[in-house]
Amino acid sequence: MNKRKLLYVSEIQVDFVPKYRHKIKVKESKHAEEVFRFIWEGISYTESMYIMLLSSAGNIMGVKKVSEGSVLGTVADPKKIFGIVLKSNAPNIILAHNHPSGNPKPSEADIKITKKCAAIADLHDVKMLDHIILMPEGGYTSMADEGVI
């Protein structure tokens, strides 16, 4: 191969720098629900999904929005989700999305993406602790508490 051509190959940079040093521990689904509800913008308007990255001790490393859709749904891309997980080197994760309709019941699509992400997490020695569905007027459903994962 021509060495001159190699000068134009892009280098991939992977970087994760935590912004804050204080520790917020998540021990149960209610703690995660409270954090997600605090950071969520427009919870009643469009369906969105967030990921919470947790240390092995259960401390929050960060929270990131991974998708935003319409009133009817959102498309969560596992490649995007696990790109974030692997970049952060987080050993534990919690997913959350909202149901603008207020329906607390997980849809078939919700269950499918939950099981798919749990399987991918397992392949990477990451534990998917929960997938929470938030309702705009309060309340939530924890798929871990319901036995889905």
C-alpha cells in the first residue's frame, strides 16, 4: 500500500471525562425514577429514551439521551446505546423511556428492545439493571420489578 495514502486515515478517539465528582447512588428503581424525572425535559410531549451509566458501586457516572421520537414512539438504536456504554466503560446500566399517553404497560416493542439490550449487555459483561417507563403525571413501571429482565 502506498504510504502516502495512509496519511489520510482518520484516527478514532474515545474519551469519557466525568463532569462532576459527587456521588449519587441508585439502589432501587424508585431512585432511578427520581433522577430520570429530574433531568427529563418535555416528558409529556414526545417519547424519548435515556440511559443511566452506573459504577460497580451503583453510583451514577452519567445520564444521556439516546433517542427522541414522536408522541407515538421512539426508535432506540442498540448500536448507539452500547457505543455510549462501551465508551464510558460502565459496568451497569439502566434504560428509561416515557409514555406520553400515560399508559404504564410496556408495549411488545418495549419488551423486545429491553430483552435485546439485556442480551447485548450480557455479551459485554455489563449488567442491565432495569428499564423504566415514566408517565407524565407521575408513576412509573420498572421492567426489573415486573420480572421482564
